[in-house]
Amino acid sequence: MIILKSPQEIAIMREGNRILARLFEHLAPLIQPGITTAELDKEAELFIRSHNAAPAFKGYRGYPATLCTSVNEEVIHGIPSPRRLVSGDIISIDVGALHDGFYSDSARTFAVGGVSKKALHLMEVTEKALHEGIGRASAGNHLHDISAAIQKVVESAGFHVVREFVGHGIGRILHEDPQLPNYGKKGTGPLLQEGMTLAIEPMVNEGTWKVSILGDGWTAVTADGSLSAHFEHSVAITANGPLILSAL
Ligand code: MF3
Ligand code: CO
């Protein structure tokens, strides 16, 4: 069941998501060669707690950290660790918070030092796919219009959309209905309505859409070891079209 939110509830969700947007601004200058993903995680947890919110992922189905930090061929759910970032890495940081009864969820991929042209291109295409998808998040469209828009951007660049993980509704629960695949057919899926709130999150791989899960039970990696990028915004469908909650 898709739960619609009132304008008041959307305002609360916007506040919570803005904490994440500010967190990314806070983390960006720290994402340099030499820092560990555990240090980024600690910084993020302190930041969220000092902004009247709680980490959403920590404890979720036993997940141990505030951030998901997925480096290079890691797609999502990389667990923060003593691993030090090196120049040339790309790191996807996914984070959620609980603020005033509502969840927020957002992700971005960052370059560490100087990265390859192909890595930059992958990141650009993934972010562009997210924004093309968001552009379809208007009342009267169908859910899979978002999916199809994302898939088109990704595949016309020669990259691949991960199929095993999807975006989702978000609200008083982190993962609400509907599930939102990053591939699909225009004109299909539930009709979008004012008051829906969606976490739209393309995960894009360089070489194949196939992924496998590491022995830690969490980390998804590309099956062929190629690079992966991930961008995510929480978005509300309003009378004035899509409203990105997790942007400043
Ligand atoms: N952003 C991720 C998602 O929407 C949340 C990670 S879940 C956790 O699925 F278990 F890793 F916390
Ligand atoms: Co999400």
C-alpha cells in the first residue's frame, strides 16, 4: 500500500532530508586520500546526532554503521572499515536518518583525488539518470516512467542498471511501497499521485548489471569487478511537480 503524505508531513521530511544534504557538504572536503571509511562513518554519525536526528541504517536488519561506503566495484551496502581511500578511488556514500518520525535517504558518489575519465563519466551518467528520473516524478505519470527514463540514460551511455536493488517509497518507514526499479516500461506501474514520497536511486555498473554479495553478507559488488556508481534523492510528488527533499 502506498502511503500518501500531507504537505505538513512533506515539510517534516524535507527538514530531515536537508540534514543529509548538509552532511554531504560537511563530508565532501574530508573525502581525500588517506581517510578511512570508518572515520567518515564516525563523522557522519556525530553530525546526524547533533542535528536532532538518528542514523537510519544502524541496526536496520543488523546493519552495523551509519553510512554505506561502497568503493570502486562495490555497488551498495559497503561497510565502513579501517580501509584507507587512495587517489583514483570512487566512493558511493549512502545515508539515511530518522528525524521527527520520518526517514530520509540519499546517496552520492565522490571522486577521491584524481580519478579516471571513465570513472568520471560513470558518475556523471548516474547522476544525470537520477535527475531524468526525478523529472518524471509528477502526478499523472506512471511509476515506471521514472524507471524507463533512468534506464534510457544509462544504457545509451553503454552502462548497465543494477536489477537486484531498487528504489522505494519512504516515510514513517524506511522502505515503503512501491518498489521502484531502475529499468522498466513507460506507461506501466502505479499512477503517481500528489503526496507520494519516493527514494529514487539508480545504481549503475560499468561492465554488467550482475552483482554478487561478499562474505560479510552485505557488500554488493559488480560480478565482473568493474566500477559502480550510485546517486539517490528522496523526492516528493507535489502539486507543483517533483520536489527534491534531499537537496539544499
Ligand atoms: N539506501 C539503502 C536502501 O534504500 C539503505 C541501506 S539499508 C541498510 O536500501 F541496511 F544498509 F542499512
Ligand atoms: Co534508499
